[in-house]
Amino acid sequence: MLRHIKINDYSNTPKYQQIYNSIVEGIENRDIIPGDKLPSIHELCAEFDVAKGTIERAYELLKEKEIIEAVRGKGFYINYTKTGQNLKIFLLFNKLSAHKKIIYDSFVELLGPGVAIDFFIYNNDFRLFRDLIERQARNHTHYVIIGHFYEGGEKANELINSLPKHKLIILDKLLEGVSGTYAAVFQNFEKDLYQALTDALPLLKKYTTLCILFPSYTYHPKAILNGFYKFCYEHNFNTRVIDNIQQEVIYPQQAYINLMEDDLVELIKKIKMTTYIVGQEVGILSYNETPLKEFLLEGITVMSTDFAQMGRTAAQLVLNASVEHIENPFQLIVRKSL
């Protein structure tokens, strides 16, 4: 325990506060854990050549904050009931969409009141992402980060690797090059798409061509395309990757997979300009569930990760001080559009 307590004789910070800060930092870094016994006042006086009153003041402050408790005749111990409750979380999302709001709401709800959350959005812009981490990501107990970028994302691992890994939770997408032992709740984009299409195969057989609306300038992982091509190759579908729905001409016996909500709106507009029947002559399979998709065209078939579960799992990793990697649930919801 003594090696975790540091006193700088040349610092302007009072020595009792330095002792307090050292113990709190040790708890945050999990070098000091609930139940650990603190050095006696006599031991600290001898080790650091400081007055007894200095140690007593530091311990009194720790007791006031309920970080330690005194056990009569035995000494001072890190408190089981209060350790870890003073959470301060750096929460960094790529954007605030309806789906990200679901993650945020479930994350905050499970953590409960009293947890401080500094919430930032970087709009898929790597430069803003970098600035927020360099300027804002200090003195937090946890760093919860979603990493999606239009460009420059290959350098994100360098920034993230500068953060304490035991405080790090990566959400939604695992980032290549992030090393060490850290927590994550992630989508397996290639496997999830492949499995969803496999589950939808009986409905897809009425179409000869599968089209995926995948913009050329996007933050979506290329792993989605890998899953798409793998499925189509194994089941002998013709494939088309459409990077601009505005220029698309709708033909029968084609099923369309959309990633972006704006593309879905444009796709529906174009289909309505034809005589084709949705779910029979043309199909729609949309990424990410929203309440509106249950009613559009009498129901849009979706494949979606469970965003609420992602938020709850992330909160549980925080509360349990866990460094697990957990794959988030993904499902196909069949409706009339397919």
C-alpha cells in the first residue's frame, strides 16, 4: 500500500491532500481495492517524515467521503460500500441519432443517479475526435467511446491507446490497433449481416438480385460488404452495390438493403413511382430498427442490433469494473416489405 502513496515536498498541494489524492487515484486505477488495509498513521509518519496531524487530516477527509472506514483495534480499510460510486464518465459518440439516443438513455438509466457524465459528439470527424480526447478526456473514471469516421480513423488507435485501458470501454465497433486489456460491447458486422440474410433466405428467394445501398463516402464498416458478398456468392444471387440512390432505376426481382435512413426515404419514393408491389416484386431490408419502420409500407423488414442492450451492457461493465469483450445481440425482424 505504501508504494501507492506519493508525497512531493516541492508541491504547493498540502501534504494531507496529496495523501488523499494518492489513495483516490489508486482506487480509480484499481491498484487499491475494497477491503485493502491502509498503513497506520505511525507507519506513514515514519515513511514520509511528516507530522501525525497531517496523516490524521488526510484520513479524516477519506472518512468524511466514506472512502475508508476505521475498524476498532485493527486500523483503516477501503470501504466496500462506497468505493467506485463516485463515477465520472467521458462519453464520446460519433453522432446523436435515434439509435445512439437509445444507447445513451439505457446506459444512463442503468448507471442510476449521481453518476457524472461528460457527453461529447464529434460528428464522425477525426480532427474533432482528436481534439476532444486531447482537451477533455482527463480526470475521468471511465472512457466510453464509439469510433466511426469518414476519414482519418486509422489514427484513432494511437489516441485511444494513450488512455488507461482498465478505464476504457469501446462501443459498437472494435477498432483495429487498440491494444491492451479493455472492455467492449460490439457488433460483428460481417457475421451479423451474413446471418440476418441467411435467416431471410426463404423470403429472398423470390428475387434474383440483391442490392445494397452503400455510399462511397461513408463511416460504415467495409465488413458489412464482406458479409453481403459472402452470402450472395454462396446462394447464387446477383449483386449490386449502389453508391447513389438518386440515380437508381427500380427494376423488379430486386431486393434493396439500406444502411442510411435518408436512402430509405428516397428508395420508397422511387418505388412508389412504379407499379411494383413491395414484398413481391421488389423487396426492402433496412438496417436498424426504429418505431416508424413498423408502420411504413405496412411494415419494413429490418435487421438490427439491440441498441438498448448495448447501453445496458456498457453500464454493467462500468459498474463491475469488467474488461470483457461482449458481442451485442443482432436480429432479423420480418415484415411485409420482404
